[in-house]
Amino acid sequence: MADDIKWQRGKKEEMAMIRVGVIGGSGYTGTELLRLLLTHPAVEITVVTSRRHKGKKVHDVNTHLRPFADIEYEDVAVKEIARRCDVVFTAVPHGVSMKYVPELLENGVRVIDLSADYRLKCEEYERIYGKHEDEAFRRGEREAVYGLTEIHPEVSSAVLVANPGCYPTGAILAVAPIVHEFDVCCTVIDAKSGISGGGSEPSARSHFPNLAENIIPYDVTTHRHTAEIRQEILRYRDVRVHFTPHVIPTIRGILTTAHVFIRGHADREDIREAYEHFYADCKFIRILNDVPSLRDVRGTNFCDIWFDVEEAGGDEVRAVVISAIDNLVKGGAGQAIQNMNLMFKMPEEEGLWFPGIVP
């Protein structure tokens, strides 16, 4: 049984493999999940679903996965998926995961949901996305752990994990230590994302003539990820949180700039100490001495963070925090696998410990 799986590094032949399913394995996030899972030493991929590609080999649809993904896309009942899996990743659009999750859980399978369906409290979800169809969730009888392991270690005992959004990952990791440690009144967050963050379906923003040599701000004051960022930041302190996203002409990555306004005194050494203490045991956080670069995190599960401080005078200090992540890895598939590792009592870096792709 999945609960009895024990990880012994270097003794794969003595260990039960984790049977993994991916529902929605043909989009950018689902495909990135497969890329990472295929080389994970403790994983056996047993089910990958796609209605559009049913019956086709995964590596024929995604040629970069040749010859590793010699498995067919399927379209099978949820109960059959549960029978063949210990854990299932739901990499489907918002509003779709909730159709699968209840039955998966009822059949004893752990779930890591990469949509927004379980990230927020039900009332807030319905304000932003519309009615939630999971009645147990609506009644408050089902809860998910927010899957940002650096601030939610309780992931290790979860049966349902809500994998964070890509923008919230970069934003929350950037500002959480300061909000936790100092008297912060407000943070203004500006994030710039590669076009893969918008998914594999083309749009006006992803059309090459519109985006090339351009930066496109959108949902300037109304982006739905703002609620997710606020939810997690307000766990530490009552802070005003403002967020604006942009799309930039690159494929991967999110560069987040957060302006954090602190009441009272705080210098660089105070802030560095807060970050180093807060992230002392976090394998995938790198506190830098220079401005982060998207190229350094490309293809990795790292979040690089740097900050500077403006002594504005009076009783307020402005800290400028910059974080860089790969939106498809730390902002999606890699983070989901990091959650899986903890849920199955493995080192959180298993299958994810590799450097970036440069140039």
C-alpha cells in the first residue's frame, strides 16, 4: 500500500514504486509533469489521460519525450484510474478537477491538484471562478493543504494538496519572510511571466506579432491570483496586497518584483537574517547577493531571491524583493512533485535536484 512505501536511497530494487497517474497529460503543465516523473527513481507512471489523444503514444504526441514515454494516452473511468494509482495529479483547467477529486479520494487515492479548484476557501473561490461542484468542499467537510512546502510542512500528512499557482509561488516566496518578521503595512507586486504561463492554447497575447519586442500587462487590478497571494500573506499579518501581471516575450519563467513597505527600522542585515532564518531548511530557495536571472532557474525547481532596501526616511522603509522561478517547474509541475515527495516520506528534492539550463 502507498502508506507503507519507505524510501531507501540506492536500494530501488528493495522498494515499492509509487504508482502515479496524470489526468490531463497533454498540456504544458501535464507534459512537464511527465518529463520530470519519467526520470524520478521511485515512480511508475501507470495512467496518463487525454481525450483528444486517446490511443496515441505519449512520445508520439510529445516528441521530446522519445523514447522515455512509451505509454498510451487513455480515457478511462475515475474508478479505474484510482485502482491503478497511489497518487494522481490533476493537470486540467479550473472547474474540471472538482469533477474527479471526490471519487479519487473516496477510492483511497491521494490527489495533487494543479488547478485552482481547492486553493481558496469555497466562498472566495465562488466569488472569483463560479460555483464549486464538490458538495463536501462547499459544506466545509473537505479541505486541501496549500502545496507550498516552504510555508506548509503539513503537506507531508495530506491526502489532498492544492498546488499553488505560478504567480503566487513567486510572489509569496518573495515576501513571506518580511511579512512574518516585520511590521509591514503594504506590498505592491509586479510580476512578468513567460508565455507558457498562459497554457498551450493560442491567444491574442501569445500571437508572435503582438508579443515579440513587447510587454503586455493584463488584468491589471483584477487578476484572480491576487486572492491566492492575499490568502497566504494574510496568514502572517494584516497587509494590503496589490498585484499586477505582465506577459513578456520569453517561453519560461516568472520574474517578480515586490515593493514591501515596512513601518519602523529595518536594514539589509536585519532582512537578510530574516530570510536566512525563514528558509533555513528549504532546499529550493537560494538567497542571492545579486539580482536574479530567469536563465539561472530555467528548467529547475529553484526559487532565487534577492532584495535591496531604500532608507526612505521618516518612519517607513521600502524593501524591494525580486524572485525568479521557472513557471512550469517551481511554479507548477516541479512543485507538485516536491509535494508528492513529502507526502510519500521521500527527500523533497528527489527527482528534482539538478541545475538550470544555461544558455
